[in-house]
Amino acid sequence: MAKVDSSTPVTNADVAIGAPTLIQRLVAEFAGTFILVFSVIGTAQFASQNTGWVGVALAAGIAVLAAAYAFGHISGGHFNPAVTIGAAASGRFAWTEVLPYIGAQIVGGALATTILLGIRAGAGGDVFASFTATSNGFDEHSPAGFNLPSVLLAEVVATAIFLYIILGVTDRRAPSGFAPLAIGLTLAALHLVTIPVSNASLNPARSIATAIYGGAGSLEQLWAFIVAPIVGALIAGFTYGFLFDRKRA
């Protein structure tokens, strides 16, 4: 997520000087989302009994930080459909490339949980129970029993904050080189707030990745974790320019 404003449509001149092709950018989005989901869900399933929620939050922040430094210069480093949509709403990303990016992100996340499923099978027992536990949810599927309105509010607000931070630190006026660090720390902090509420989505690709193995309850509630992060991202994307880019008299 290091260079959201760099993911503009590629021109012939860009190609001539070696700008990444769309395929290369999609591979980068796939890889970055894979790393994020593999790290977060793997930590939640295999290590959280020792690290608690802090370990999961740190896994999210560290994974995004590393992936953004590795792939941000290639694809813009979104790794999240909500970030892609928010960037497009802010005018920093082409709407025509939103669906390909989202497709790559969803596939990357799904592959990560599929591999985690294979790893989890080595421990025996109900391999799907851990995906039910790490899927996003409300009411009985919320870690602390939060209801739907609370979960929707938390996810919308947290995702909007996340997008404001991303758009701010990738603004051309911001200090260069620190965007991945700020984004990773923000994601970790927002996970500490939202894990008890909803298991922390802020990312429809992450939610889809666990829900596909989480059972009927997870799939039934998945809509909330597609809609709420997108709404939060659109709020931030459409208002960032008005709030911070207005021309001064």
C-alpha cells in the first residue's frame, strides 16, 4: 500500500521505460494479499493462544509493511479490495482496473487459506473449526458478542480511518519512504480495536478467504464484511480531496 497514487493507467511512454504491465501488477497484488492473509490467519490459528490478539494485530501490520515495501512500487500495494475502491474514489486509481485488482486479491487470499487448511490438517481433528473461529462475524460469531450495528459501525469507521491514513501518507506532499511503516502501524492499531468486535476485517479479500472454509454461518454473515469496508473506503476516498486538497485563496 506504499504507492497508491502510482497505480494510474499505464501509457505507451511508460511501457517504453519499463513500467510494470497490468499482468505484473496483478501478480504483485496476488502476492501481497497472499502474504497478508497467510500471516494474519496463520498467526490467529497457530500462535494466538500464546500471543493473544496483540500477536495477530502485529502480524497484520508487519505483513502489510513488508509486502508494501516489496510490491508497492509495482502495483501500488493495495492488497485489499477496499483500498483499491477507495483509491479509485479519490481519483488516484483507474476505475477500469478495479475489478482485475480485486480478482487478484481474492485469489491470493483464497490460496493462502487453502494452504493453511492443508497445514492445519496435519494436526488432526476438525480442520474447519479454526476457520470458523477466525472468520469475521457478528452476534454469536463475534469474539466478544457484538451485534450487527456495532460491527458495521466499527468496520466502516476503521476502514475509513485506514484509507485516510493511506491517502495521506501517499500524498505527494508527504515525506517519502515512510508510507509502508505508517500504514502497517495503523493497520495493527485498528486490528487491536476491531478483533474483539468482528475478528477484524477491513478487507473483503481476507473475509472471503476465511469464510469459504468457515461454514454456513460465516458465509451467511460474509456480506457485512464486504459491504462495510467498501462503504468506509468510499467515504474516505470521496472526501479526502475535499478535506485536504482544496485550493487556498
